[in-house]
Amino acid sequence: MDSGARISWTEAGLPHSAHWRSESGLLPPARVVVADDTISADEAFRLAQRGIAMLWRGDYHNARHLLDALARRIDRKLARKPRSSATAASPIATPTPLEAFNTHRLHQAERARLLAMVVLPLGADHVLPLRRAPDVREACGEAHGAAAEPYVAPLRELLGIVGAHEWRRRGIAIPALDARIHPHYGVFAPIRGEYVDLVAQAPFANGPPDLAFDIGAGTGVLAAVLVRRGVARVIATDNDPRAIECARDNFERLGIADRAGCVDADLFPAGRAGLIVCNPPWIPGRASASIERAIFDEDSRMLTGFLRGLRAHLGPAAEGWLIMSDFAERLGLRSRDQLLHWIGEAGLRVAGRIDTRPRHPKASDASDPLFSVRSAEVVSLWRLVAA
């Protein structure tokens, strides 16, 4: 995210400034010191807590080690914070699932803010001018496009960009496709396979339709699954340019671009289809970074927008497949009755539902602060038809 913001600092007695880039939307730090391999992790932690950023001039790998050391100190500090529901009379009160979730989000935000205090200078061509620095030009170019002039960015975000580049290069194996999907930076990767498997296994009401819509395409994985299942033509939609480019790239890689396309649309394309699939963000809430828009749906706008518009875009005897987790229900952020009310209010009825359990590691990690919710979570494919 290049907002035009600038970061300023003093080095060797002279004032300097550069463009500030933060994909997470972080504001440029107001106070900056120049740091190198001589700084200790304890001193870096003290600076970070005071909101003072460290512009790194030392060895690249030492910067990574420093970031790891900072993360350990931050995690120890956050672990010592009292639980929100504790009182003087009951110092070890167990938090509710929603309290645990809110505390977890606050901790994650504070952790991200403190780790963002280690920042790196990059050249106009995305060159990283540090000892033993990797070549990040291709990765940064994929994420940001061309860089017209030097800029400064958090090391933590640069590591995310490099990691996303590797995912894009190698791809993620999707058993339902017997192929790989290549996520682009800023597009949510299909690492939770249960929702993909639901779309791969749900029965068609009247055989594979001639036309299907995939609302909120992301990487295009669900559209690709539908094509593999025999749907003649799939129109995927998204309003994020990165997602549109990513879906089209995957359709080309899979050799299905003649049967699957992605268009820029807010929810539905024009016309009606025999099947309309939507996997909206599962948690009502505000995203704190662009990548979180695949997880958080503020005021349930995408979910309710899909339900309100679905009937008008269903062809004769057509179905809408809504893929949702009950995670938000288990947190108390939305009730099952509320979801059913929205479905009925939209002139729809439930023709059936297929449930599955998540298989990701956190669902079986008892040390996770949200284990009680994750271990009970159910992901469902709701088959919706006109009432």
C-alpha cells in the first residue's frame, strides 16, 4: 500500500526521508533511529515499546535474528497480561469464547505493531542494500509493481512478501483438482481444504449446469473445481484487482481459461446461472489489513448482499451454494437463527446442508487460545433455492 506517506530520520547528522510502504496500512513511525548489528535485542525491545522504529543498516540475516528475538520478548510480555474477565475476587476466571477471541486479536495487533518497528531501506528498483541480503526484486515487484523511488518498509512485511512469492512460484496442491493453485500476494491462499472438498463433493441438483457463478473468486480455486466437475462455463467475480489477476493466472495455468473467466464485479455478474457458489468471509468484523478481508466481513455485508441478490440471479431449478463456518456462531458474533432469518427474508429456503470438520493444525492444538471453539467448529455447504 503506497499511500504517499513518508518516513523521516536523521543519519550522520543529516536529515533524510523516503516513501513509506505498509501493506497493513500502518502509519510511518514518528521517531526513527538508525540501527545495526551492535544493537541488543533488549534495547530493540525497549525502543519498539516506546514507538521508536529502527532503520536497519546491518547484516540482513542479523535483522531477521533480531526480529525473532523481539517476537519472543513480545510473546512473553503478552502472556503475562491478565485475562479480561479476571477480577480481584476471581483472578483466574475463564474468559468466554468471545473474550478470548477479542483478547487474541488485540494481542496479534500489538504484536504486529511492535514487530513493525524494524524497518528496511529499499532502492527504487526494489534492491535491498544490506549485507547478505537476498534478491527481493521479483517478489516486491509482484506485490507492489514498479518502485519509482527508494522507500522504507517493515521487515516483517517484506518477509511476508517473500513468502508469498514462494507460494506463488511453487503453488499449493489441491487434491480436488489433482493440480496446484498459485496464490498471488494479498490473495487468501486455499490452505484450508475442507471448503474446497465440500464444493468438490456436493451433488448437483440436475447434473453439471451449463453456467455457474463463483462469487468472490480469490485464487479461482472453486471455479476451477466446478470446471473439473463438468460445469460448461464458470464466471467468477471479485472486486480486488489482485484477486482478479490471480484467478485469471490460475485458469491459464490449469488450461481452463476457455471455460472459466474472472470479471470485476461487486458480487453478481449480469444474468442468471444454474449454480451460484459463494464462500464469503466467515467472521463479522473489521479487517485490520487487506489480507484479512478474506476472513472478516464487516457488518456481514458480503454475506447479506449475496443472500439478498441470489434469488434474482438463479436460473430455473437452480441452486446457490453458501459455504460457511459456524465459527462466528460459536463466538457469539452471529446466531444460527440470524442466518436462517436472512435466508428466509431473501426469499430463499434451505434445500439441504453438508457438514464437515476442519483439518487444519489449530483445530487439534490444545495450547491455542481459541482451541475450545476451533475444535468444535463445523464448516457447512448450504444448498439454497428460491422459496
